[in-house]
Amino acid sequence: MSPFLLTRTLPEDATDAALRADVLHGLSRRPKTLPPKWFYDARGSELFEEITRLPEYYPTRAEREILIDRAGEIAAASGARTLVELGSGSSEKTRHLLDALTDLHSYVPVDVSESALRGAAEALLTERPGLSVHALIADFTAGLSLPETPGPRLVAFLGGTLGNLLPSERSVFLKSVRELLAPGDTLLLGTDLVKDEGVLVAAYDDAAGVTAAFNRNVLSVVDRELGADFVPEDFAHVARWNPREEWIEMRLRARRSLTVKIPELDLVVPFEAGEELRTEVSAKFREDGVRGELAGAGLRLAHWWTDAEDRFALSLSTVD
């Protein structure tokens, strides 16, 4: 078998159709919303990489610290021969797991970006010629079928991306992951933890304004893809801690009363001065809460690792 296979489970026009649906739905309601996945065009991805290097943005460093320190324990506890990574991107952090999983046969990266999957696979196969890579172009939030690979399997969902889902969406997602797992398989989950409000807000509102540019980039995506006439500078970046929900909300606030036209959708969107468009929710977690959400999906939290400052956690769960 070839060391690299690529399977597309998304139609060629799926991304365009999803963007149209999300913009039409999100900008036709009050309060207005757009999903955070539309941040990540080429420019947005560059900006996010810059964010991960900012002094205020701790999650990437904290998660990497855990992976470096605990990869051997994760490998021993999972015994995985197949690693499945949801939202794999560049697969950069995954290398710590790949190094530790000495009996690994197959790596299954899952992402919506074909270019990201091909680039990551090329680099990995150069470094690890004995590895079998079967990449999936797929939206893992919309149901997923995995290729036949040797078990046990370790499904990794890193980066705290779980927090971008609302509680009801997290429940559906975790149950869908549970359906992928057979006895002996495990789930490695990254979750950002509740902490001081000042630390949290600073991570999403850095002094250099990189996160502000990242937030406004979603408007540039809508302009380019749907012919809209957003002027990103007409919107101020807002990052706010919601203590009741225990999540950060990123918003764009209209600096003045304005109207946006989106010809591709035959849509006219009025904004009042000060009106906010929510672009991201980033939930923060506590161990008991993660344990409860996993249990609700039929999973049992077996291991819990944090960085030295208890800012971020990786948990390993088994089929209950």
C-alpha cells in the first residue's frame, strides 16, 4: 500500500456552500454571529501563527509543554497503533506524539484543507518513511468515517478547539467521537482551563493588536468570497469574559451606523452604531466539568495532565 493516501469526503463546493449558509444565517439574526472557522484563510492562518508566539497567548505554549513532558505516558496509556488527529492543520504539535508512539503504524490527519494535509504529509513522510499516512479531507463536526487501520486507535483533538463549540454542540460532537471508538481506543482532548480574568482577556486582546487583525479578517473573507463591502476598520475588536458561561467572547463592534451589502446572497445587513457581531466563543474548563461532559458521551476520563502553571489540560479518555 502507498505510504500516503488522500480521501475526500467533502464535495468540492462544500466550503463555499457552508460559508454562504453561515453568513446568511448569522447575519440575518439578532444578535449577529459568524462561526470562528471562517477566520482561517491564508492570511488568517498567518495571523494565528503570529498570535501563538505572542507573550499574552499562553495556550499553545502550555499544551506543547504537556506534550513534551507527557508524550511517553500518553503513548504507554493508549498503546496506539493508529493516531487520528481531528483538525490536524500543519501537524506540528503531533510530532511529539509520533515520536513517542513507537508501535505506531498509521497516522490519519483530518482537516478541511487539502493543501495543509498534503504539506504536512510530505514533511512527515520525509522524516518517517516507515509511517503510513491516510489523510481525510473532511469536516469532523459533521460526522466522520475512519479508514481501516490497525488498533488500538488514539483520536486526538488538540488546541482547545472544543471550547469553540457551544455546550449543545460539544455534546453532539463528543457523542460522534464516541461512535468512532472501539473497545481499547482512546481520546486525547485539549482543554483550556478557567483562570484569572485578566490573563484570559489579555490572551484574546494583545497589546500589539494581532488578535484584533485576526478577528477583523473574517470580514475580509466575506468580502472576497461573497462580494460584500465590509470595511474591516469600521469595526472595533472586543474580547470579553463571560463569568456565567465561563467563556471568552470575541466580537466586532460597529464604530458607526452602517449598512453592508452582500451581492452573492442578495443580502443587505444594517448595523447600528455600537452593535456587536459575535465571531467566537472560547469556553474554559474545569476538570469536573470535562469529566461530566465526557461521561455524558459515554467516555471515562482516565488521565488528566496539566502544564506546570495549571493553565491548560490534556485528558485521555476510554470507552465507558
